[in-house]
Amino acid sequence: MNQAMAIVYQLMNLFSEVVFVRHGNTLPKKDFPHDRDRTLTKKGVEQCRRANSGWWTFFKDRQGCAMLADVLRVQESYNLVTHDPTGFVTKKVPALYFGDEQYQRLGLYPWWEDEFAKLGYKPLFTYLQDDSTGARYNYMNQYAECAFKGIWHAEAELDASVLKNDPLPTLLVFGHDMNNQMLATYILMHWHDLHPFARAKMITELMSVNMGEACAFSLSRRGLVWHNIPTVE
């Protein structure tokens, strides 16, 4: 068992569930000096407001940790969706951002951006099904391992009292569309407490769906649950 697998096991025993959230609709990259500086469009702001009055109401009274990709559009989305809830301790996690320097050093960025340009917003299954060299599967594993180490490092800096709530606290992960699904797939692949049939069913569903903007899904022993918002034109 490598370090990332061990982290997954510990996280799923520390938290009652993990909620993965995608940021809202964002202005195009050409308008900014760097991808991490992109901000939400008016549509993205409205999406996040609908999320706040919609699916977020199920989580607003919870307690736990919120891990955020260190980019502006994710921070904006978090603020609008949650209104900075007092029950959650917030940490920025650079490794959740697919363009972070560590991925550049590993040769995974801008390689992944080029791969994304070929297929666009498609289910994760489409990317892996068309992966004749195994490079995309390798990317998923390397990204997940780096991201979970980053989450664990951030969690270690928290006050221990945050993790001693009864019932168990909730872990929020605010990040990016397909990268969220990669993290969840990695959890399911290595969370051996799950029944094999339940694991296979959730992986199949997770990899077959496009995650909507400002939408979320939660992963727990109870299963996989999608949290969507009405379409914003």
C-alpha cells in the first residue's frame, strides 16, 4: 500500500462523507495572463447562488473541513455557494489545481491541457476508453496521489478538535470537473472496506457522467449521491 492509498483509507474513516464540488462557469483563458487567475462569469455567479439555495442547504449545518484548489474561480465559487460557513475550516490545497507547479515538474501539465483540448468536456470513461497508451490512466493516478498527499498535509495543520466531532465531520473538496471524478474514482479503487459490487457500481456511474458547473456529488458508505442545480442559461 503506497502513501496515497493509506491516506484514502484514513480519510474515509475520519470523515462521514466526502463532497466534491465543481466551480461555476468561468471566463475564457485568453482573457487572463494565467489560467489560475480566471474569474466566474455572470452565469457562474448565478449558478453558485442557485447551489447555495439548492443542494448546499443539505450541508450548511454540518461541520468539517473544506479543501480548495488554489485558483480564483474556485475561491469565488466556495464563497458564493457556502457563504463562508462557520462550521467548516478552510484550507487551500495547491495540488488540487491541475496546473500547479508540481504537475509541470512531472510533465503532466500542460500535457493534460492538450489532452483536454482534444476531447473537451466528456465523461471520464471516454478519456480512459480511448487511452491506447495508458497515459491518461497514469495521469489520473499521479494526479490523485499528489492531490491526496496535499489534502493530508493540509488536514495535518488543522486543529485536532475539527476531526473529533460526533457525528463524524464532512470533507468538502472544491475543485475541477474531471479532476474531482478522478479523485473519487481513486478512492473507490482503493477503499477496500466497500463491497466489490458496490464499488463497481459506483465507479461505473461516476465515470459515465459529466459533472455540471457549481454541482456536486458526495461519496460515503451510503453510496454515491449527485447534487445538481437547475440549468442557468
